[in-house]
Amino acid sequence: YYQGTVSEEVFHNTNYQFIFSSRQIPHLDEFKGEKLRLRSFTLMELPEAVFSLTQLTTLNAYNNCLETIPPTITQLVSLKKLQLAQNSLTCIPSFKDMPALSLLSLSHNQLGALFASIADSTA
């Protein structure tokens, strides 16, 4: 998992008193790894730079404050594991254009439109 040039605390935040904006996570545009862990950041949205990391095989963004996942997530064509549990997701995009995706973790969210998205993904 990415440790980069910032402290481990930044990427494994355990202090829930702070709300980070996605713009406060440094150096994602320089990230070259395959596994990225953005857990417990209280992120309101995924950083835009994440969607250009097409080499990612694992994206772990659980335990944040994410309410939506943009359709641009499908640009991550190498993604095998997507962990989005323990957020505030109310709907998800279709993952039908992500054939490598074999693990999708969505527990502990507020997904009311889940079945429609899954049906669309399998059609």
C-alpha cells in the first residue's frame, strides 16, 4: 500500500475529528503502485486523481463519509478489489465496464438503489 512521501498517519488516519477534503491528500498524481488505501479519512468524495490511476488493482476507501461514487470509477479497468464499506453511500454506479472487478465490498452503507445497479451490471 502507498506510503509515499507523507506520513503513515495521513493514509491511515484514526483521528475522526477532522474532515479531509479530497484535495488535501498530497501526491496522488505521482502514485505508481497497484494498491491504494484511503481508509478512515472521513472523505466526502474520492480524490479526482484516483480516477487516472488505471494501474490500480485494489482501492480501499472504507470508513469514510462517501455518499456517491462517480461513474468515472469505471476508468479503473485493472481494479480487482474495491472496498467501500462503512461509508454513507446511497447509490452506486454500474460496474459492468469493469470486467476485472472480483471483490466489491459495500456493507454498512445506505444503499437503497443497490438492486437496480446490480441488475444493470449483470445485463
